[in-house]
Amino acid sequence: MDYIEALQDMSVEEIGAVIEVIQKSSDSYFYIMDLSTDTYMVTNKMLERFPLESTVIQNATPALQKIIYHSDYPKVTEDIRKCASGEQVVHSMEYRWLDKDGRTVWIDCRGTVIRGTDGHKFLVGRVTELGKEAKADNITGLRKEVRFQYDAEEILRDRPESIHYMMRIGIDNFKEINEKEGIEAGDTVLRELADCIVATVDQRVDVYRLMADEFMIVDTVPGSNTDVRAVYDEIKNKVAETVRRKEYSCFYTISAGVIKDGFEGTGAEEILRLTEFALNEAKRNGRNQMALFNREAYNDYLKRLDIRKLMRRDINRNFRGFQVFFQPIVSTPEYKLVGAEALLRWNCEKYGSVSPAVFIPILEESGLIIPVGRYVLWQAAATCKKWREIQPDFHVNVNLSYVQMHKSDLIEDVERCIEEVGIPAGSLVLELTESGYIETDNRIKELFKDLKAKDIDLALDDFGTGYSNMRYLKEIEATTVKIDRSFVVQALKNDHDYNIISHIIEMVHSLGFSVCMEGIEEEEELAKMMRTKPDMIQGYYFGKPSPAEQFEERFLKGEIFKNPV
Ligand code: C2E
Ligand code: MG
Ligand code: MG
């Protein structure tokens, strides 16, 4: 039978009816394209999935432009042009379409050119979604992430109430296994873990392998074990048993992130994001454990992302919203102003004034502390220069983050700042938070030496909060130790801590450093803590951090500190 002739004798409706019949027995979508008249005929099933208006499309080009991913469009039209011009008789391409929700879908489109008796050319073929085809992962035998997305989308849309839980499991040290033991060992571990998971859950429960070393369990099976902790523990025990049985040839542990409710109204992408967050929480908490998705923590995380975005925007708008405040530092026992600590503030329309305890870590994580740190340094130095005209021995303290020390050329910045602004190096004090890195990082020790050689004073900040270690003082060649407010608060409350502070101050003095006590708020606090003989005091009692103009009015031109004791 001459198919082409038969096609010529059929009406468009009849051809449509034929492809509709074939369509019933396939996951692919069938189409016929009349290359001579730019008419496109598709099945109803295709209309359900992709944004096409009817099964017969008279003006095919603009319709295709709407569903073909924009950057793939030129190469697709070029291929179809070749079919129309007779340069080729087969169309076979993998490219992207957009579904009704505007999401990209990888497809495999194949067609054969058929010439009709009246000279019309048809392209007859089918479109297959690649994601639906890629059903199984060769290593674990499980279905892959694309398949999870299809299935999850359907379950979340049609019967979200049937989901008991979704559990995302990750190997804690997979990268290390691949690097140290080789890819083969990595594949074996994946296979073992897949087996442990499958052996634990009800056999009707869906298990997928996501990218890299992660797995997803989707339990919608009535009567299955919905105690997620028990499920996780069992998988974990099976893994430990496997590791033992194989004589520790490859040691690994697993973490899991679980979501148990709130499925209504979500989609597969969202579930991937939420379970990834929960899994990361489990890893952050120390790995080898399970974390339940916590909406509050997630919202907090989203807020921090938002703050980061807003700060980045403000930095690019010439540091709009950022401001440097100054808090007085007073000498004892005469209570004379010796300088100020520069403290960064950030305000935005959406969140108002955000605490440095919140925004400083975000600046550090994102590296944005580097440009912002420069901004603070320059502002502080310029202000210091101005105030030294009123009080020639005035000092300004600037906080430094370890990120600035690690990831920027701090010495160069400080030198350039001193030179550009025109202040003596000795009027600047850099504050560094004490923490373990000082001990271990030789580069930082070198940096301190260089700063010291340039006559820049260093203060060890937050003393008493973390690794309080007298050795640092020598190592960083600090001149001052700043005792943190939390430590002072403890000392005000109990004799034990009071005695510790007293002894620390004695010891610091005997080593030749001076002490600045932070966080004195009340007169009685001052009276009590003065007995421990600090050299300087910084606290609300003498003044809260304030904008430069206010500081100048109040502390440099106005008020003289009186001995309140
Ligand atoms: P820090 O360097 O230890 O600064 C002292 C903090 O204690 C300041 O908080 C100050 O306002 C507060 N404080 C001072 N006296 C009192 C008091 O009597 N009572 C109470 N309740 N608090 C007092 P602030 O300004 O919120 O800054 C918090 C931290 O943020 C700073 O602690 C510092 O680690 C960081 N930070 C602030 N500005 C910068 C900056 O420009 N760069 C970097 N890297 N960190 C900064
Ligand atoms: Mg400080
Ligand atoms: Mg401090």
C-alpha cells in the first residue's frame, strides 16, 4: 500500500483520527506537520501537556515559537527548513520545550518527511519526553530524579493527603570516598545504600536516586511504617552493618532530611528545596542524623537570603542604608575620653534596623564584608581625622572580620586608607575576635606582625566568650584585651566569675597589656567592676553607639566625664 497516496486521500480530520488512535497506546505525542502550508496537527494528549491551542494549528511557526525553548528555536527551525527544502528527509533532535507552566522539558523529536501526490510535504513523527524515558539509574537500579519530579508532581497535585513522608538521604562523606577510594568504590557505596533503603521500606514505597549521592523515599502506601525516625534508624543500622561486614573497606554514614506534612499546594521543585534544606540542617548539626523539616528555620534561612540580596543592592548603591556609629571608650580612673569604637549599622525599608549580630555573619558568609569593611575603615579613619583636630590623641577602633584577613589584602587596604585619609597609623586600633583560627593560622600571625611593624595597634575582642587563651595575646602582639559584656554580666552576678575576671585582669597586666571592659550599663556596675582595675571602659553608662554628629556634639564638644564613684 502506498501510504503517501492514502494520506493524500484523507481529510485533515481523518488523519487526526488516525494519530489519536495510535496515541492511545503510547507515552509519546504524535504529530503531522504540513511543511508546504505551515499547518501542524497534534493529538489531544499534547494539548494537555503543552501550551497549544488546538489539534490543528494553521499557522504553526508562531505556535512553535511559543513552546520551543527560545535558545533552541533557531536550530530547530533550521532543521525543519532543511526538511522542507529537501536537504534532508529525517528530523531527529533532542531539545527543550516549555510545558503549560512554562517549565522546560527535554524532548526527543523525530519525524520522517513524506511527499504527497500534489507536491505537499509532510513531516510525520513523535515527540518523547526524555525525562519519562530515563526511568532507571544504572548503578542503583532505582528511578532517577527526573522520574521523581514527574511522579511527585502528580501525587502532589492529585492526592497530597496520601503522602506519609518524603525522606531525602545523603551520604555524609561521599566526595571523600570518590576522591580517596575511587569512583568504583563510590558506586559500590551507592549500590549498598540503595539496597539498605529498599530492604527497609515496604516494597510498594517509591525510592529514587537523586543526583550524586542522594536518595528520596516517597511513602504513600497505606499501612506502611510512618515512624520516620524508626525508618531512618533502621537504614542507618543496615548501613553500619554493611560497613562492618565489608571490614570497613569503605566507611560512611548517612544523614536525612524529612518532610512529613504541608504537602498541599507544593510542587516537586519545592519539595526538593525543602528536603535539601532539612538534609543540610542534619549535616550542619553534625551529620549521621535525621532532621525534620522546620518551617520556622527555613523561613529564617529565606530571610537571611533576602537580607543578603538587599545588602548587596545597597552596597552597589554607594552603601545606602549603611552607617557607622561611634561608642565612647573612656580611660580609668579619670574617665577621660580616649577614643571610640566604630560600629556598623544597616537599615532597610523592608526590615528596618537590622542587628549586627544578624547582618555581620551574612556579610561574612557572602564575602560582602570585604567591601563593607573597607567602607567602615575609611569612614572611621576620616571621622578620626576630624576629631583629632578637637582632641589630638583621639583613637578609633575598627572591627575586623577573619574573612577580611583571609580573603583580601588587608595590609594594603589599611596602608592605603591611612595615606589617603592622612592620619597617623597609631591613631587606629584594629579589633580582632579571639577564636581558634589565630592559633592555627600562620598567615594570620604574619599579618599581625606586619600590622604591628606599621605601628597599628591591635585589640583582642570578645575576650571570655570563646577560646580564652592567654597565648593569643603574645601571638597577635595585641596591646589591649577587650573583655566581653557577657563575661562582665556573669561577674556582676556571681563571685566566682568576678574572681576569675579579677585574676585575668591581673594576669593581662602582668604580661604588659591593657584591659578594656565592655558593657557597663549602671553606676553600681561601674563601682563594682572598677575594683578589678580595668584600664578602659566602654558601655552604655558612658554612652551608647551614636551617629558621628551626635557623638561629636555630646562627647567632644559638650559633656566632660565626671568621676561618678
Ligand atoms: P563588639 O565588637 O564586641 O562591639 C561591642 C558591642 O557591644 C556593640 O554591639 C555595642 O553596641 C555593644 N555594647 C557596648 N556597650 C554595651 C552595654 O553597656 N550594654 C549592652 N547591652 N551592649 C553594649 P553592636 O554594635 O550590636 O555590635 C555587635 C557586634 O557586631 C560587634 O561586637 C562586632 O563583633 C560586630 N560588628 C559591629 N560593627 C562591625 C564592623 O564594622 N565590622 C565587623 N567585622 N564587625 C562588626
Ligand atoms: Mg569590637
Ligand atoms: Mg567586644
